[in-house]
Amino acid sequence: MQTNPYQFAPHMSQRLVTGGLHQSLRPMLVMAIFLLLATLALLPHAARASEPANGDDAAAAQIAGQVCSNCHGPAGVSVSPLFPRLAGQQEQYLAAQIRAFKAKTRSDPEAHNYMWGMATLVSEPMIDALAHYYASQAPAPGISGNAARIEIGKHLFEQGIPERGVVACANCHGAGAEGRAIFPRLAGQHAAYLVRQLEVIQRQLRSSPIMHGIIKDLKPDEMKAVAEYLQAQ
Ligand code: HEC
Ligand code: HEC
């Protein structure tokens, strides 16, 4: 057993990517990162008393760099599709999601296993500071994919499927999938993560009334196509 969680934690996302991480080790690693966040969250911040906003920004950058980056990558650009990219995501959306993990209205297995514990340790002002930090990072460029599927996905994103009542995604997520306020940026996000979210929203494991109504009848190949298009943006 490692005694210093911080020494051990940085290897985690890499190990998960390669799939070399044994199932039974995973809870231990999540716990190690969780303990690190607990330590950081309890550290006194000298700057806070005199300059609350700057103090929170500095503390947010520290927590992001030492804790969140183990899974979400440096500056929010993750490598493994298990972990969503946060760089350049909409600030209001990010804050709402951390609160959703805290309130457990995102209750799919990955939310439960990875984010519930993290979210309980993040204070209300720190939620906003972390959202501000990640929204300010430059989004990563897209990842190319299968051209034929991307073409189908583009059509779905821009036009929807009128005959089945599927509204065009671009109406809310923006023409370039850049998002706005509570509507998440989808451009450049990992396709596997996007498909998983469409599935959990469809199964109502993630409470999202607006999205559920729109995608409740979307088929697996349609999800895959639209996700691959978005990942490539
Ligand atoms: C141990 C790995 C791990 C760590 C550490 C971690 N996360 Fe996450 N995070 C995840 C996973 C996995 C998901 C996807 C959850 C799902 O599928 O519902 C996620 C999802 C999120 C989302 C939702 C993104 C979206 O597009 O909806 C936000 C926001 C987030 N994390 C913020 C943070 C912040 C801030 C920290 C640091 C305090 C952090 N995470 C630390 C694993 C982690
Ligand atoms: C009427 C507005 C609206 C339309 C149209 C819409 N969405 Fe959304 N979408 C949202 C909102 C709001 C959220 C945030 C949900 C939440 O808070 O959990 C969201 C979330 C998502 C997410 C989760 C992103 C993440 O980072 O976890 C995906 C994926 C998504 N939408 C894909 C789509 C696709 C594909 C379409 C078109 C078939 C679409 N959306 C159409 C409003 C919309």
C-alpha cells in the first residue's frame, strides 16, 4: 500500500487508458485522489481573507492541477474517453454539473464511482471558481473519425430528424457545438463519453428533462454518428 496518495495518483489516468489497472485497485486510487482533495480543501488560503476572488482563483488552479487533472488531464484536456474534456466548457454548465453530482441527480455508475465523492468535498464558492478555471482554458482540437459516419452525424446535428420529432441539436448547442450558458459545449468532446451520456439520459440515470424529451427515441447508430461528428469539431 502506498503511503503518499499524491505520489501515486498522477499515474492513474494513464493506467486507466492502457487498461492495465486491475479492477480491485481502482477504488483505492479513487480514494487516494479523494484524500488529496480533502487535504487541499482544508488547507488555509492566506490570500482568501484579503482578496476573496483572487484567492479562490489561485486555489481553484491548484486543486485543478493536483486533483482533477489526474483524470481530466492537464488544463482539462483528458486523453481517456472515460473522462470528459473540461477545457473551454461553458462556465454555467460546469458549475451546474458539479452541483448535479453533489445532489446525485447524475447517478450513472461512472458519476457514482468517480464524481460523487469529489463533489461533496468542493465548497460552493470553489464550484464556481473551478468552473471559471476550466471555462477559461483553451479547448482542445477535435479528433478525426470515420468520414461517412461524420457526414451522417453532421446532418443529424444540423437538421435533426423532423419526421420523428428530433429537434436539431444545433438549436441549443450552437452551430459550431460551442454551447452557451447551460447548454454544454460538445465540440471536441470524446465520442465514447458523448454516447454514454446520451444513453444515461435516455435511461434517465442522469436527470435532464430537456434532453430526454429530444433524444428518447434516438437509435444507437444515430448516437454514434452524431458523437463522432462532434468529436471531430
Ligand atoms: C478519479 C477520476 C476523477 C477525478 C479525480 C475527477 N473527475 Fe470529474 N469526472 C470523472 C468521470 C469518470 C466523469 C464522467 C461521469 C459520468 O459519466 O457521469 C467526470 C465528470 C465531470 C464533469 C462533468 C463534465 C460534463 O461534460 O458534463 C465535471 C464538470 C467534472 N467531472 C469536474 C471535476 C472537477 C472540478 C474535479 C476536481 C475537483 C474532478 N472532476 C475530478 C472522473 C474524475
Ligand atoms: C432544447 C435544447 C437542446 C437540444 C435541441 C439538444 N440539447 Fe443536448 N443538452 C441540452 C441541455 C440543457 C443539456 C445539459 C443537460 C444537463 O444539465 O444535464 C444538454 C446536454 C447534452 C449532452 C451531455 C454533454 C456532456 O458534456 O455531458 C449531450 C451529449 C447532448 N446534449 C447531445 C445532444 C444531441 C446529440 C442533440 C440533438 C439530437 C441535442 N443534444 C439537442 C439541451 C439541448
